[in-house]
Amino acid sequence: MTREIADRCGENAAILGDSAGLLAFLHRIAGLEGRQKTK
């Protein structure tokens, strides 16, 4: 039982980590596009 919960939490953490990295990546791209438009 505890092991199943730990595995599930690990999967959720991995998903959250991926989405956080993806958001940072998209934010960085948006920032670069914003800088190009201001020039």
C-alpha cells in the first residue's frame, strides 16, 4: 500500500516537474520574442 502511494507521488512529481520545465521554456521563448519585437 505505502509503496503504491510512493510510486504514485513519484509519478505526480515527475509530471509537475515536466510541466514546470515546459512553462519556464515557453516563458523564455515568449521573452525572446518580446525582445525581438521591441527592437
